[in-house]
Amino acid sequence: REEMMFEHEKMRLVGELAAGLAHEIRNPLAILRGFLQHSKQRQYNIEPWYGLMIDEIIRMNKLTVEFLQFSKPDPSSYGIHSLHECLQKVVFLTGPKVADLGLELAYIVDKSDTQVRIDMSKMVQVFVNIVNNALEAEAKSGNGTVTLKLSKEESRVVVEVRDMGMGIREQDMKQIFNPFFTTKADGTGLGLSISKKIVQDHGGDIEVSSSPGRGTTFFVFLPVVSG
Ligand code: ADP
Ligand code: MG
């Protein structure tokens, strides 16, 4: 019964996200349509707007790609893995972005025997989302280093993602986990809402602490598998 509730809740959220997604995609579509119609009627040359049109298409693509992370069904993909293995993949996958932005990602392993029951690809995505946000914050301000730290408390594994970026404003704090909330020109606002849902599906949670102008730390907690 618990499982059914779980599925029901999930479907509700997917529906909510789908409605939001449709809304988010309508605007860029209307913009593209407008440009093309004007061009067809030879009212003006749209060539100077190609860049903007491509940006709108990139944005729609990003929205659908990120949305798929959430809705893609994969039933029995949970397995016992070390979270260290998961974070190594994250370091590897974020490598190109770290290099492109001229930043550094410091991975600190306090405890490596961190067995957790996870859907590996989903959990990798969670940390990629959080690290990407930290890198984007560092790219704007900060000292150039994002710190990823793996440690362990009694019954849970703790992953910390720390940046020295611009921080999160008090009034935004309440909203950052809401689908489609973004403060970025090219953001989707899906990363954190999807990540939180995935972590909660794993019996864990995400917390955040931030001081505006000084930086942000995200904490991800996951239950340890004993034995
Ligand atoms: P997106 O990155 O597409 O904007 P997210 O769901 O990943 O969407 O994040 C939502 C918002 O939370 C961001 O737009 C930003 O305002 C805020 N945020 C998340 N992580 C950080 C961070 N490390 N530093 C500052 N702001 C952050
Ligand atoms: Mg993001």
C-alpha cells in the first residue's frame, strides 16, 4: 500500500511537471513561430535573430532533456553501490564543464566504505545537477574551487557540495526546489526539484545552507546499508 501511495504521489508530480513543461515550451514556440511567419510574409529579415532563435530551441531541448531524467521509468534498477563510486562518475562527467569554466573541483573522501542502495544513474544525475549549480555560481564569483566531500555519520552518508559563489537570497531559499524556479537567463529550474525527488525516493534528503555573497553548501543525506 505504501508503494502505491508512492506511485500515486509520483504520478501527481509528473502531471504537475508536465503541465509546467507545456507552459514553458509554449513561449519559445510562439517566439519562433512569430519570427518565421514574419519572414515568410517578407515583413523583415530575420537573419539578425538567428542567434536568439537558436537559443530558444536550445532552451526547449534542455527542458525536455531534464524532464526526461524525472519521467523515465526504470523499475528494478536499485542496487547496492558505494557512494564513492557514484561520486567518481560525477567528477568524471563534470570534468569538461570544470575545464571549460576554468574552475577546479576538489573531491575529498573522508570515508570510502559508504554502501548505499541506489539507482546509480539517477543518483549520479542528482550530484551532477548540484555540482553544475555550484560551478555556475563559482563561474560568476568565488575563488574558483568547488568542494565535493563524502563523509559518514552513524546511519547515513553525507555528501557536501560547497561553493564560494554569490549565495542564495533569503527570499529565493523557499523556492529553489520548486519546478521551473530559476534565477538564470538560460536556466530550466528543473535540476533541484528533480534531484530532491530522487533523493527522497531513496529515503534520504537534501538540505542547503547559504550566505548571500559568501557561498552555498548543499548536503545530501542517504541511509547507509548496514552489514
Ligand atoms: P537552474 O540551475 O536551471 O536555474 P536548479 O533547479 O538547478 O535550476 O536551481 C534553481 C535555482 O536555485 C537557481 O536558478 C539558483 O537561483 C539557485 N541555486 C541553486 N544552486 C545554487 C548555488 N550553488 N549557488 C547559488 N544559487 C543556487
Ligand atoms: Mg541547475
